[in-house]
Amino acid sequence: MKAFVLGGSRNIGYYAAIRLLNQGATVTFLLRYPSVFDQDATIQKFVKDGKARLVKGDALNAEDVARGWEEARKGDDNSVDLVLFTVGSRQRKIHLTKGAIIDTPDLCTKSLVNVLSTTPADLRTPSSLPRFITISSIGVTRASHEKLPFLLKPLYAFLLREPHADKLGAERVAAHVAGWDWRDEEPSTEVLGAGWQSQAGLPEQGQFKRFLVVRPAMLTSGECKADNAGDKAPYRVSEEDICNGYTVSRQDVAHFVVEDALRNWDRWEGKRVNIVY
């Protein structure tokens, strides 16, 4: 397997990438600062044997993303099997009335548009299209916010207002390329400008059907419970909103992505799913 990972310097993307590498995959990371792995003995082991490829670049720059694609394709058949998109907000500060403020309000949305728009032409056919997995969040859409546990609603409405607006934009783009119905409000123009569907290179509606959106509950830094859980995973995954759960660890989300979603792709392709303990 050859994987192209964006947002893999830490958290879910990192944990999923390590799992893939341990299974023999070749993983190409697009990193603003490749030095983030200089002291990471685990990653360096895979760098030395050519399984981990580190590309310096920013997902906000389409040319950088295109170079990432080029590196990820290297090999016998120029294919890419998986695109794992876990880009998240950065440099947050808390405003008394606006909640979390992020330095780039459209970070996730614009980065995902760049990934999709720079997908090489010969990888856009049904037989060669990679699988795309994008990490979002519960509570992003109006409908899912209404189904949040009561105690989480004020937190999500205030603290995560801006980050979730960006995630909503990314989900809107994913819905467009995957051909899903969109029944929620349209993202703000600050996140996704007018006429975005006609951006150069962006796939046509429904062209990229090999798509999965994963919406974790409130993320924690806990251990991967699934590794010691036997046959029954400790987390629940459902297309339906899960009303009675609060958290899930980043490591367990990575476990679902690699050990379930990829191994049982026919079950999960074309879905938007929630994951929670």
C-alpha cells in the first residue's frame, strides 16, 4: 500500500501512519516542518528503509500538495492507494465572546480543496482512484449539533465555533466530490467562497466516490483501548448521530481507520460516520 498523509505530524494522522508503516505500507507525509520527526526514532527507522517519505510543504499551497502527490506515487505503478486527510486548526487563542480563534479560518477547507484539485489525472478513473479518508468532528452540522449530549452543546457552540465552521466547509467539499446530498446550511463565505465548485481542477460532483468522512467525539490523549479489547472494539461507529457518548481517544480513531475502515472498505465507502466510546 502507498499512502499520502496530510496532517500526520501528530495525533490521529500520526498514529494511523505508524500503524500503516508497521504493516508494510509506504507513507508519504506532507509536512510544513519535516524536522518535527528528527528525534522520532520510530519514524526515522522507516525513513532509513525508504518506507516513510517526508516532503516539505504546506497543504495551503497547491504546488506543495502537487509535489506531495508526485512523491507518493513513486513506485512500480505510479498509484496511490490511500489519502488520509487529518489537517487540523493551529495557533488557537480563546476570545471571550468568539470562543476559539484560529489563524487560518479556512485551513481544513482550503487544504482539502488543494488535495482534490491536484489529484493527478490518471488517478481519477474508478479503477485507479485512491481511497480518501477525512477526519471531521461530531457536532459540525446543524443536525449533528442538535443530537449532542446536553452538556456538550454549550462547549461546542462557543469554544469550537470557528474550528467547526472550517470542518463544515471541508465536509461540504467532500459531499460535492463524493456525490452526497447536502441538507445542511452552506458554509460561510469566509470559509468557502462563492463559485467554489468551479475551481480549476476540482473534481466534478460525484466523481470521487471512494470517500469516507470520520466524525470523532471529543478527542482525548488516552491509550488505544482497542488493541487490548479482543474481538469487540471499545468504540461505537455509526452513520446515525450517537447521543449518549462524550469522548474517544485519538489512538482509537486511528485504530478504526486502519484496522476496520481500510480492511472493510466495501462496508464504509461513501459514508459519514460518528465514532465515540
